[in-house]
Amino acid sequence: MTQHDGRITLFTRLITAPDCGDGGARGLGAGSFARVRDRAREAEAAGIDALLLHDRQSAAPDPADDPYFEAGTLAGALAVSTRSVGLVASVSTEHALPYHLARLLATVDHLGSGRAGWQPLTAADPDAAANYSRAGGPSAAARRSRAAEFVTVLTGLWDSFEDDAFRRDRESGVYFTPEKLHTLDHKGEHFEVAGPLNIARPPQGHPLLVHRAADADDIALAARVADVVLVPAQGGQDPARVREAVREQARAAGRDADGIAVLLDWPVDGDPGAAARLRALFNAGAVDGFTLLAPTGPAEAAHDAVLALATEVREDGHDLPTAPDGATLRDRLGLPRPTGRYQAA
């Protein structure tokens, strides 16, 4: 993973909001998407590895905090508008269904040649529940249980076709091998899904799963299912201990700890010594990378501040700002491609 090649992983949330005075003239549509697309391309050029595409299922108290586009649709649009940056869509596992999301993310992964990711959202939102004809909401434990099963169903659906199921051999006339298509027949506490998925296995095998770990229960879930774990910036917290806790629990769950990256939130505040501090934490093995948090204020200024720090980090460490041609998001992060459950390792 990233600790092996000395390259710091950098994520950031893509800012979709316009600056004051911009939204009234443009609103949503081609103009506003062009602005967001340009920001994504600028982040890509600055060496950002993946963009977090924020979403929610209810209106925010402050309209400025509302996402300007539905995350899955935006990921698809950016997949054909960018070259190498990862696209991580936020998805509420309380209000989505696995089969639909499996198709959406597999499609984005194919469109972007292996750059799709997703961040399951499990937090309670009574307003969102009201938008989906649901009163109240389940407990935190029930939400995590649903999310864990959601992951199981998605990965099973993505493995419906084996990697070499589609032969597309013109000479023999064989398009695909029927024996390499598998139903899922999942019956669990929250979902019953027959399968198979009607899309070929994604380029990454499974699109990257990114999970935010706000407490010990989140860390436990992330250690079981996540490829990338986002750790909040909390005063007095030792990031190295958090990273090791994730790795220990991953090993306990039978996973290879080197197959998980742990990223620490880093508020961007214009500190001229920030890049050196990020490099020092990384070199000490405390983290595998960082989520650069944009400062408050006008959208363009906040975006530019993140780009400036990302560029400095890359220059400070002599990191290449772009991934090699044809690299998937997993390749870029040094994370393994999962073997299909029906294929020999």
C-alpha cells in the first residue's frame, strides 16, 4: 500500500457550491457542472488521489451545505470528464437498495476505467426517513448491521460474472461462458437478493469502499469491510494508535492489514509548515495519507487553498502528481484487487 512506495494518499471533498452571486445567474445545469468539472480536473492535476462526492437525502438547515448534484450521477459525469482521479460517491445505506447501487457503481467503474468508490452513510437523519415514508429510525447498531449486510450483497453481486466470463471470440462465435455467471441467492436479516447482476465485473473487482470511523463501533465495522478508513481530526488523539487499532481488528477479522489505508482529516488553514508536518506523520508510519478539509469561506478560495497544499505535498515529497496511464484507483493507492468469490486465487 502507500506506505510501501512512499507516496502519501490525498483525498478531499469536491466543493460543488458556487461562490456568492454565482448561483443566481447560473443555477443548476451546464454552467454549474462546468465549474464543478473544472474543479475536479484541477484537483486531479494537483495530485489529489480521490474526490469525496458529498450527498444527503434531506435538505440541510443551511442551503449552502446542500450538495448541488446527486452523488452517483455526478460520479458518472466526472468519470468521462477526468482521467485519473478517484470518484467516491456518498450513499445512504438506509435509503438505497443494494442491487440498484451495485449497478450504478459498476457502471461508473466501467465508465472511468476503474476509478469508482463509495462511502456508506449510516448516520440517523429523521428528515431523510420522512422523505422515504419511514417514521423514526433504527438504532445505531441496527444501521451498522444493515450497512454490513449491504456490503456483503454488493460484493456478491459484483462477483456475478467471473473476470474471464466474456470471451467475445468472433472466430468461435462464443460471446461468454455460461458456467462463469453465478446467482447470489442472498437471504439475510435486511435483504433478499437473487442476482445475478446484469453488468460485467467492475475493472477494480469491487469499487473502493471508504468508511468514516467516528467511534470504536465505526472502527470495528471499517476494519471488517473498508478499503480506506477516514479518521476525524480530534484533539489529543494519536493517529498512529487509531491506525494500529484498525489494522489489529482487520487481522482479527481475517483480513490482510496491508490491504487497508487509514487517512487522517487535515484542516487546511494556510499554515506554511503544513506540508512538512504531513510528510513527517506519514514517514513515522502514523497514517497512510490525509483527507484535506477545505477552510470555510468562499468556494473558490477554499478550493484553491486545498490545491495549494496538495501541490506542496507532492513537490515536498517528489511524488508524481498523476497516476500511470491505465491505473485503477486501487492501483493508485497500492490496494489489492479482490479475487472473485467463484474464482481460484
